Amino acid sequence: MGKQKLVIIGNGMAPGRALEKLFEAAPGENGGTSAFDVTVFNAEPRVNYDRIMLSPVLAGEKTFDDIVIHGDGWYIKNNVTLYKGHKITEIDRTKKTVTSDTGVTEGYDKLIIATGSSPFIIPVPGHDMAGVVSYRDLDDVHAMMLAAKKGGRAVVIGGGLLGLEAAAGLQMQGMEVTVLHIMPHLMERQLDPAAGYLLQRSLEARGIRVHCKANTKAIEGEGRVSGVRLDDDTLYPADIVVMAVGIRPNAGLGKLAGLEVNRGIVVTPDMKTSDADIYALGECAEASGQVFGLVAPLYEQAGVVAKNLLGGSAEFHPSATATKLKVTGCDLYSAGDFGEAKDREEIVLRDPTRGVYRRLVLKDNAILGAVMYGDVSDGPWFFDMIKRGTDISEMRETLIFGQGYQGGASADPMAAVAALPDDAEICGCNGVCKGTISKKITELGLTSLDDVRAHTKASASCGSCTGLVEQVIKLTLGDAYQANAIQPMCTCTDLGHDDVRRLIKAKSLKSIPAVMQELGWKTSCGCAKCRPALNYYLIADWPGEYEDDGKSRFINERVHANIQKDGTYSVVPRMWGGMTSPAELRAIADVAEKFNIPAVKCTGGQRIDLLGVKKEDLPAVWADLNAAGMVSGAAYAKGLRTVKTCVGTDWCRFGTQDSTGLGIKLEKFLWGSWTPAKLKLAVSGCPRNCAEATCKDIGVICVDSGYDIHFAGAAGLDIHGTILLGHADSEEEAIEIIGALTQAYREQGRYLERIYKWQRRVGTETIRAAVIEDRANRKALFDRFVFSQKFAQIDPWAERVAGKDAHEFAPMAELAPMQAAE
Amino acid sequence: MNAMTKEWIEVGAVDDVPVRGARRVHTQAGEIAVFKCADGSLFALRNRCPHKGGPLSEGIVHGHGVTCPLHNWVIDLSTGEATGADKGCTPQIPLKVEDGRIFLDGAAIAKLAA
Ligand code: SRM
Ligand SMILES: Cc1cc2nc3c(=O)[nH]c(=O)nc-3n(C[C@H](O)[C@H](O)[C@H](O)COP(=O)(O)OP(=O)(O)OC[C@H]3O[C@@H](n4cnc5c(N)ncnc54)[C@H](O)[C@@H]3O)c2cc1C
Ligand code: SF4
Ligand code: FES
């Protein structure tokens, strides 16, 4: 029986797989195949090995022996003639022979070209110097390991899959590594910016320096590399430079032989080149206009080639591919197409505490692409659905949580949650399981998501499990529960206040445009609801860094006076702790007369209001008040308003402590601060409570043993007595607790949420733990408050008297009567 | 004088009006507010909210709208109409820009007084 001769050029992963398939489909009596005599030429002087595992070899986690796919014995057993270290330099298609650089010529009936690809070397000056290596085969790995033995510095050019694996490996070998990447984020072909950013952070955390948008100008050195210079002249010293900027298909041999070649050797879906007896397989082949650099599609090609060699008519059609980075500790996975487009939707899950990020890109109820960082366990599951085009509409709500949340056959999210055992973890951030949630709901009679959050902490951190928590509530309460989804801040976004606050911190967003951009605002410049809220969040979160945006403030806070129904303003100067003096009163009287101010009134906040001031007069009124030592009372501010006091030990026969003095100290300490909503305090000298401290946002009742600190009172639209938060022995301690409490409220409060509403949402116990019990935390909160006050305690009136925002007060033009009235 | 005369009255420079802000122009016929949006477009409206006369110049400017400072009606700057569920309209004053200077339509201002 005349066996045909099959010759293969290249002994990489793709032809290795093709041979396995061939031997399986048409086994020979003594191994190998009955259909062909097989000869393989390989330029690399070795057997077939798992190229993708070179990185663990470099990192020292595996040896070469561990990654061999077919050892020498396999070739003997299967009667394959392997020429190691023979590079084919010529194909003679008329004679049907191939010839190697060592002069061996072999005839073929069928030929497979599987020459793989070569690393691309950017032709910058110095690219051919000693010490510049690429990353493709075992020799490169050995060169890197040798260099690493001496320690020193490595620069890796290219922040793609290969570059990062090289960087991580070199670092494991003890080198100091810098990655230079030309694009704005790492692995841009596989990752979206968010995941690229997380990856960069975790590489940096392990000590690898990453420089994105780095354009290499030259490799410097004398005979041997000494550094890499960028086009902005930054110089990174280097003892070894790894170029990992991409690969080029090895199609030269095909071209030489006169085959159709484009980027790769062009094949039809049956993997045949323009010569029907010649197949091209692997990275060197171009199928359907695409070349491939990952093994999965190459293995599919291998199967097609094996079948067709045996007379079949299989076809290769490219499908989505998936990538995993093989760097221990960096778990990322990307699959399919995750670009943004109008007709696509996305589902994103972020869990900053666990460093988890997942994004699914959907179109017409099918998953197109997935990017995962941190927890990649569901990667293959999503990938499978991408390839199948599975209709996900039924499991949409729980899809992002992965396979574990889909109840077997049924994709009903309720059924899926019902099927979970009591010890199934629902909230990953806070480690709350299903049983705990349902037990608390029943025990405490909880009825809302907010209640459940307050009492169990479930979904109180990143919020990504909110949907699941709601389902547990639904399961427990039945129809009694009306899901109220997270209330978006306004119609410009779907995000609620808490998400926005969290993301401002997590993503280091430091301006309103940055927030709108990064969080996908639906309007170009927000609205009168979200802009003031964002302005507050940014000012509270980035003291000293964020520049206040006056245009995002309500008029009162912009001109530091209260607008009245007729467009005039009222002006309230501070009277610290409600104390005043003849000089201050005289100045107020003078101002009222000088500017014809129609009304002067004592406010409910123990100070004096000048009502009906014309806008143009405001700076001059303030100048006079400033001259008498008075500053803005901020009667307009979502910030500190008043600290009311009673006369205390100074005068009162019942006074136990200096309530007036403490009130003044508190007002001097807190003034100028911005808070989510207005903040009013009072200090009463004894429990008779003449300053009405027990209906304030924060109230102090002086007692013989010190100071009882109260909070969360209300006496406006709602009426509530305060809650006793704790006790302070000294004034200093009282001030520290109140500073810490104010800061906690500033950091967690939603815009326009008074303290009492924040307390209801978060829970007294949580607040008490944070500002009374945990001393270190109290001190940290206090310090953050003190720091932010450095930038806040500037009298806005004085600034405007000095000329700030002058355009606010003067009209742009006064038209002469003649011009307007015809 | 003829009420129909097309007369453009210069009121100041484009740069005088802050972005996402407004300036007032005093006239015999009452105040006019000149707004500049984030995209640089300029609009002039009578400075009286159709609700209870609030000074629109003091409101927060967003998109091509302004939120009245008194009770939060949102007025469309390009038409002077209240948006959403609210009904009402404040007169719009034609405006043009030449050489970085802002001009208002004198006849339209005169009509406000009428
Ligand atoms: C001037 C004053 C009334 C007076 O003549 O005494 C006053 C005047 C206004 N209050 Fe008040 N409140 C004044 C003391 C109070 C008090 C009493 C107190 O502070 O001890 C309360 C109850 C305590 C509280 O704050 O809850 C009070 C509860 C309110 C509320 C309800 C707030 C709530 O969350 O329940 C509003 C409406 C709001 O803020 O949304 C409000 C809003 C207002 C506004 C700002 C209405 C507005 O938006 O225009 C008024 C501004 C008038 C102006 O132009 O000056 N005012 N207001 C008092 C100024 C105090 C000061 O010196 O700064
Ligand atoms: C460090 C590294 C990590 C990788 N990680 C992954 C991964 O995680 N996932 C993934 O899917 N893919 C990964 N890849 C890519 C994957 O290894 C390749 O896609 C795959 O090995 C290509 O197989 P191939 O058979 O087409 O070519 P190759 O495996 O490159 O084999 C080509 C062979 O042909 C030989 N040859 C070339 N020209 C001639 C000639 N003229 N004569 C004779 N012989 C010749 C070469 O010496 C070479 O041995 C990685 C690659 C590298 C280098
Ligand atoms: S109670 Fe306060 S808000 Fe109401 S009218 Fe009086 S001052 Fe204005
Ligand atoms: S006056 Fe403008 S909303 Fe009431």
C-alpha cells in the first residue's frame, strides 16, 4: 500500500495538534497513521512544547521538561521523522520538494506550512545591540534568565500579554522591572480602560513600574544596552531590554514559493493555500482575512487540516477568542468583542474592596464580550455563551454574578436565590449570607432595603449585590415587599448618591466633568440637582485639591446671602455662640441706615438678619460689617449655620459648665465647613436645656460630670428629639467627638440629607462605634476634618469685598432710558 | 420714534458673561438676563420667571436651560418657555454677536415696556 508523504514545516503547537488528530482518526498498526509517512522540519532544535507555558518557566514556576508536549519518544513511537534545527529555505512546488538550510531535501505529496510568527522588533536606534531580546521561544527565556542572574534592571517594551508576562517573570527572577507601553492603558486589545487600570495598579503594587503612553525613541548603550530613552527624553536605565511589541506571521517561505500571501499565507476555509496540496496552519496562516495569535483557533484549524488530509471537507470559521494573563496573582480574563457601540448595552459589576471588576457587553440579548478582573472563575461560562450566542434575557438580572447564581435548569432569578442554601454568601464585601439576612428581616421586622442594609450590612459597601439582597427580602416578605430600586441622583444618571460618592473616591475623580465622563452622565453638563451635589462631594472628598465650581451652586451659596421673594437679599453676620457687643450692634445699625435696609430682625438662630438688601449693595454692606470684625454667618449654606448657647456658668445659677464658651469654641472650630445639608448646633448649660440643644443636628447638654453629646434631632419639617451619642469628660474631648461626627457625616451623607436622616440610614450603633468607641478612627476622622478646615475657613464676604466674582454683583449694562423706551 | 425700528443695542462683551452663568442688563423696561451656556451659546430673556417673577439670572444654567432660584422651575433658554409640567413663558430678546460684542434687539426690549 503506497503511503503518501506528508511533510510539515515547523513543529509548533498547531501542527502538533494536527498530528494528534490525524493519528487518532486514521491510526497506523504500529503507531502514527496508516495514511501518511510523516516528516517534520523544525528550525528550533527541539521537540514540540507548550509555548504558552514559557512564562511560568521564566518565572521559575515550571521547568522546560514540564512543558514538553511531545517528547522524543513520541516521534519514535509514531514513526515521525523529526529534523531538529533544520530550517526550510525553499519549496519547489513543481518537484514537490522542500529543502533545508543544512541541505536536506525531502519530497512531499501533501505539505503543511506551520512556521508560526516572529516577534516584531521596532527599528529604533540601538535595537540590534547586545542585551535586547525578544520573547518567543526557549532560547529567549534562557537569555532572560541568564541576564536576571546578575540582578539589575530590566525594561520591557510593550504592555500586552507577552510583555507583562515577561515583566512578571523577570521580576520573580529578582530584577527591577519597568514596562513601557505606548497606549494609554495596558493590554488595550484585551481589556477596557477600567480593567487595564486595575491591572496596572496590581502590577505596581507588586513593584513593577508601569509607564503608559511611553514612546520609545532609542535604546542607548555602548555595545551593550544601558537604557531606554523616550521621546520626552525620560531615560530608564536597563541591563536588559525585552521587546514585546507584537508578532508578524512567518509568511516569507510561502511567498517565495509563489503562494498567495497577504499578512499571512492566505487559505480558504478548508485551510488550503492557493496550491491545493499545500496547507498553511497556525499563526502563519490567514483565514477569512484574519491572522491568529492564540492557540484556541489554531487548534480548531489543526482539526480541520487533519480531517481534510484524510479526504474530508471540514471548514474553519473564526469565532470569538478568550485571553487569560498568566501572571500569578493577576487574574484577568477577556473574551469576545467588548468595544462600545450605540446598539450595545453593558452590565458592570464593581467590588472595590475585593478588587473585582466584571463587564459584559450585550447586544440583542446575547453576550458579545466579557472583561473580568479579580474574580475570573466565570470566564469560561461567559465565553461559552458568547460562542453559542445564548439568549440571556431570562437570567439578565443575575447574569453578571456568574454561573453560581443561575439555578440549574431554571433561569428565574427568584428561583435561583430561593435555591441557595442559607449559608450562601450574598454580600461578598461584608460576608453576609442568605440565612443572616432572612433571619434579621423576620426578627426585627425589617421591610426595606435600607433597613436591611443598616442592620446586616448586606449590600452596604459596593452595592453590587443589591439585586440579590432585594430578592432575599422578597423571598422572606413575599408580596409585602415593594422593591424600591436605588433612587438615581437625578435624571442625568442611573447611579444613586452612594454609588457616585464611592466611585468618586475609587476612581479618584476630581472634577465635575471627570465625574460626568467617567460615570457616563446622560446629559452634557448635568442639572440643578446633580451639579450642586457633585460639587459638594468633590469639595468634601478632595480638600485643597478640588476647585469649587460656583456655577454649580445655588444662588445663595454663590453670592453668600439669602435671596428673597423680590430678588433682594438678606444678610446675617456671625454672632459667635449668640454673643454680641455694643460695637457690633452699632455697626449693624449703621449699615442698616446707610443702605436703607428695610428690615432688621432677630432670627431663630440667635443672631440678626438684615433683610431686603439690593444685590449691588452686597459687597459694600459686607465691607462695613467686615470692618467691624464680623464675618458671614452662612445663613444660606449647606454647611455650619449656628451654634446656639445659653448663658451657662457665666451667669446662670444652675449652669454646670461654660456652655457659652464651649458654643463659641465650637462655632469657631466648625465655621466655614461644607456639609451635606445645613448643620446646626446648640450647647445648653444644664438639662433644663434653654438653648434647645435636644432638637439640633448636634447638641451638647452640660452636666456636672462633663458633656453629654446628642445628635440627630430635628425641629423643622420633622420633629424629633436627639439621640444620646456619648459622653465627654472634657471640652477637648467634646470638640474631638463633634469634629469626628461632623466628618463622618460629611463623608457619608447624601447631598441634602440632614444628620437625622443619615443616622436613620446608617444606624446609631455604626456611628457610635466610629466616633465614640473606636478611638483611633475618631482621631482619624477628626484629623481629616481639621485638614479640610484649612481650606474652608476663609470669609467669603471678605473675598468678595476684595473683588472676587465682581461680575456677580454689577449689572453688565445700564441702558439709558432713551434707548429702551421708544 | 417708530416702534418698528430695528435697532441693535450693544450691552457688553461676550467674555463679560461667565460660562454656565448670566449677567443682568438694566433697562427702563425692566431687567434682561443674558445667559451663556457650557457650549458658548448666548441667550437673552426678560429676567422674570413666568411663575412668580424670580430673577432667572440667578439660577443654575445647565444645557440650554436655567433653573429658577425661587421654586426650581426650569426655563428653556431658547424659547423662554417653562419645561416639564410647568406652563408659562417669559419673553425672549433677539441677540446677536459681532466682533465679540453682544447686541440686543432694541425693538423687542421696547415691547417689554408696552
Ligand atoms: C431667618 C430665619 C427665620 C427667622 O427670622 O428667625 C430662617 C429663615 C429661613 N429658613 Fe429657617 N430660618 C431660621 C431658623 C430656622 C430654625 C430654627 C433654628 O435654627 O434654631 C429652623 C428649625 C431647625 C432646623 O433647622 O430644622 C428652621 C428650619 C428651616 C427649614 C426646615 C429644615 C428641615 O430640614 O426640616 C427650612 C427649609 C429647608 O432648609 O429646606 C428653612 C429655610 C429657611 C429659608 C432659608 C427659606 C429659603 O430657602 O428661603 C429662610 C431664609 C430667610 C432669609 O432669607 O433669611 N428653615 N429655620 C432663621 C435663621 C436662623 C439663622 O440665624 O441662621
Ligand atoms: C511567551 C508566550 C506566551 C503565550 N501565551 C499564550 C496564551 O496564554 N494563550 C494563547 O492562546 N496563546 C499564547 N501564546 C501564543 C501561542 O503560543 C501561539 O499562538 C502558538 O504557539 C502558535 O503556534 P504555531 O504552531 O502557529 O507556531 P509556533 O508555536 O510559533 O511554531 C512555529 C515553529 O516553526 C518553526 N519554524 C519557523 N520557520 C521555519 C522554517 N522555515 N523551517 C522550519 N521551521 C520553522 C519555529 O522555529 C517554531 O518552532 C503565547 C506565546 C508566547 C511566546
Ligand atoms: S418659617 Fe422659615 S421658611 Fe417658612 S416663611 Fe418663615 S422664614 Fe420662611
Ligand atoms: S418664581 Fe421661578 S420658580 Fe417660582
